[in-house]
Amino acid sequence: MPSLLELLRPDRRLALHLPVHGRGAALPPLMQRLLRQSPGSWDLPELPEIGGPLESHGAVATSQARLAEAMGFDHCWFGVNGATGLLQAGLLAMAQPGEAVLLPRNAHRSLIAACELGGVMPVFLPVPFFADRGHAGAMTAEGLRQSLDPWPDPGRPIAGAVLVHPTYHGYSAEIVELIELLHSRGLPVMVDEAHGTHLAFNAEQDSPVSALVAGADLVVHSLHKSAPGLAQTAVLWHRSQRLDHERVQRSLARIQTTSPSSLLLASCETTLDWLLSSRWTSLFEARRHQANQLIHALREQGVLFHPSDDPLRLILATGQIGVSGLDADEFCMRQGVIAELPEPLCLTFCFGFARHRGLAKRLQRIWQALAREGDGVPLPVIPDPPLQSTSIPELTPDEAQRLPHCIRPLAECADQIAAELICPYPPGVPLLVPGERISAERSQWLQSQHQRWPVQVPGMVKVLA
Ligand SMILES: Cc1ncc(COP(=O)(O)O)c(C=O)c1O
């Protein structure tokens, strides 16, 4: 087995995965220059002139204040523990122990971990499901209206709501209407826009709207999933009308490292400045145009894919030619192409912001070879999970995980309470959350998921003893 160091050497495989800087090719020019500096010279502590995300003085504080103002927000904080760390801090700023939050069913697992940390009850709101793709779509305003009527009663105050926009696959939610609806019910709203940083820095009229302009109170951007920053970089934007600044700051202090990497903080700063520059606008337009041309070329050649609202994501419909996305992923690896997200019915690629010459031909050849491998008979669709209404777990995730438990086969867990998370990663969307009572229908659905991807969905589950 090669060492990690050996694996980090440049190689010729095509990077169609996150982070989207394409192994450095699309890093902002100033970041590329920094990384050419004498190795390690940039690895500094929170010296007084540098400061950190939670300090009121120093270069980081000045950059954060300047960028928040430029984006029309009251505050922003750079994050060096991914969107994960900032989402958790945001949720814990909204909800106190003993309260509840509204979470969409396609919420990232980091939010469940935040509920666990904070003794917060998640109230799950349904999202549409695509049976032919086997994954969730984005929430609609009509869907949310129905979920909130009648108003859910978790037996404790509901302190706020989280939305996901766009999803991992690039499906965008009706974000303006969703935020308005939740605000009209008196709730602060945090939007997980990990996959949509580029929406906030894009002047095109026909693109989905960013939660930054849709009035969200907190927005989390991953600067490596949807902008060309280094892995782990992220930013949290905050409007203080509905949520006190002190609460967010305190919550960040609980979660964040006391030694933030100056390299990652510099990546946050240079990436956001780069996104605000006119050179970025033309680069982004060029990538969008190339992606649209590629999609057109693939369609002409009979390649099957599912539509996404993000032109830089391609969801190959491998299930339609009888090949699972997991097998297709292994095949692509052998061909020197690294995809992002394999699932039972499809394989998603992230084009990112580096230029990939000859990509259409390469993907066409892969598709044709896959079509020869498959028997051409479409794989069975994945029926909707039995999660189509608002649901409240019986225990909070932390309560469920602290109680005595036993391990049972999925087939024998009907009517039991889950004591662990079942969550394929990627995409990191939980299929089962600790504290939920597993209905017979749910147990059957989970068993069918286990058959589709046994490595990601285990056949045994921890339930309360
Ligand atoms: C929707 C969504 N939110 C948050 C995250 C967490 O992001 P990070 O890996 O940057 O911590 C992910 C990661 O996959 C995600 O897909």
C-alpha cells in the first residue's frame, strides 16, 4: 500500500471531484503564488497582526468585515473545519438545549451531530424523492407549506429552521419563497449553501438565486465544494436582525479550533476576493459555456444523464443502461477518471473550475464502454422512502445514543428505536437518525438499500435494548 505522501504526488488522472480547484489548476492566482513561496513560511499562529476569525483585531478581522460589507451582510467568519464546523456553530447558535429545529430530510449529517451536541430535537420535513435516481430533490415552497400545516409539535419550542440549497447534485430549492414562509412563522433561517457559493457571485439572470440575496439569517458556503478554495475552507454569513451576533460568536468559539491554519484562512480570503473580481466573472462564464457545450455534445451522442440546475455537475444515468453508479465509478477509476459521487442508480461528476480539454470525447468513450458492459436492461428504480410527512424522533439523537443498545439485523428492527445513524457518505444524507422509531415499512426500505449498496448501508443496526 503506498503511503499518503506517495499518493499526494501529481498524477495524470482526471479530477472530476471536490475540491473543485482541479488539483490546484483553478486556485486563485494569489493562492498559487503563496504556495510557491518557501515551504511552510506561511504556517503561522494567530500573531497580533494576523488575528483569527473570532478576534476583533488583525488582518483576518479586517478581511471578514470588508467582505461582509461587500456582500451586504452584518458579519462573516472564515471557517477552517469545512461547512461542517460552521453549520454546527450556526445550529447551536439558533437552538438551545431542550429546543427543536426544523431540518429537511436531505440535511447533511453534520447537522444531526449538532443536534446531538446541543441536546436539540430535529423535526424532519419531507423533500421530493426521484425514484429513477434514488436520491432526494430540493424542497419546494408548496411542499413546505403542506409540511407546516398542521404546525409540528415536538413538545418543545422550535427555535429555527435549516434549508439545503442547492443539493449535492445541484438541484436548487425555491429559496426565496421558502425563507419568506419560515420568516412569516417567526423562525430564523440558516441555509446550507455548501454547494452553491458560485450562485452568490454570479450576475447571470437565469441562474438560481443565492440565499444571500433571498434574505437568510445565516448562510454557509463551502469554499472548496463550489468555489476554488483549499479543502476545509468555508465561510459563515450572518444578518443580525433575527439572531444575535453574540450567540453566533459564542457558538463558534465552542466549536472552532484555537489554532486556525493561516494557510486555510488565507485561502478563505483570497478565494472570496477572487470571486468578487471581474476576472472571476469571465472565468466562470467560460466554464459555464464549456459545460453547456459538453452537455449538448453528450446528448447528441446518446449519453443519458439526469438534469441538474448546476451546469458544472453531471449526473450520469448509468442505471438506465443496467450499470450501477458504484460499478461505473470503479470502471471510471480504471480509465483514469475520478468521479465525485457514486450511487446505486447514477454517478455524479463535478467539472469544477479547471479547464478539461477533450472531456466530451473521454466521457463519450466511457459511456460507450459502460453500455457494452451492462446488459442494457434498466436497473429497477428505488421506491420513495416512507418519509413523506413531517416526522419527529421519539428521543433526541444524544438521548438515543446514550441509552443501552443492542445490534440487530435490519430485518428484525421493525418497531425498534434507532441508536445510530445510517448514512452513506458521500452524499452524507442520513437514511436513519438515532432516536427515530423504525416502522416495518422503513425497515423494508432500509433492507432494500442495504442490497443496493451493502458497504454504505450495513445490514445490522444498533437499536435501543
Ligand atoms: C450539503 C452539504 N452540507 C455540508 C457538507 C459538509 O461540508 P464539509 O465537507 O466542507 O465540511 C456537505 C459535505 O458533503 C454537504 O454535501
